[in-house]
Amino acid sequence: MRRKDRELRDHSQLLAILDGADVLHLGLWDGKEVYVVPLNFVRIDDVLYVHSALEGRKIDILKTNPQVCFEVTGVHEIEPGAGGAHCTTRYESVIGWGTSSVLTDQGQKRSVLSALNKKFGASTENIPDTVVQRTAIVKITMERLTGKSNRSNND
């Protein structure tokens, strides 16, 4: 990391940024090109979960290459400053790497869907069996995290 003064090293800060973010950008490699897709997600312990259709490009790639990279952006705001040289962005972000797998256990899938609903303020009760059955839940075991922020006005 070039700007060591902006590096976040406290693991609890990184997890707080993950928990506060609504969208995770998931990076996948299909052997020919990178594919990045924005997804809603939830963290449970040191694991991230995203939901998906049962079929599609994302699932196809994950079946052949389970290694992923992901990014979330927390607080962010552009400060134009007094002149062009003073424009800056206030931000916090986390980039991570991990290994994915697709859950098959219906009870685990239901539990993750409930956790997703809870995170986004939706009902956690009465998730129909048909919804659980037609939804893929991708588990991402986090292996490494880095974080960076520019929160101060001292630039």
C-alpha cells in the first residue's frame, strides 16, 4: 500500500466497515477476463454471504474458480475544495480475498436469508420454501483483508 498513513490495520475496524456497507463488489476470474458484480451481502463471523440466482455467469465462474476478491466502500464523500488541487475524497474501504462455496443445506440457506433480511430491515419470518429452494447462497470464507481511509481534513 503506497499511502501507509491511510492504511487501516485494526481488524475490528475492517469488520465494522464491512458491516456498515450495503453493497459488496465481487471480483471473479473466468480464465479469460475479470468479472465484477455488485451484490448485497451479510457477514456472519469471518464469513460473508451473498445471494444469487441458481444459474448464471457468476455461479458458472465460481464452480470452476472459487477464489474471489471483494471490495466494499464505507463512508464516502467528495470535497471539492477551494481549487482543483484541493479536491479530495473522504472514504473508507475494505478489500479482501477468499474462497467461495455454494451452500446446499436448506436450513443454512434459510438462516442466511434471514440474516440478510435482518440487515436490510426486512422481515425474517415466513421465508417461503420456494424462495429458499430457488436461491443460491454463496459463502465466502475471508482469508485476507486490507483497509484504507481518508477521514481527516489534514491533507
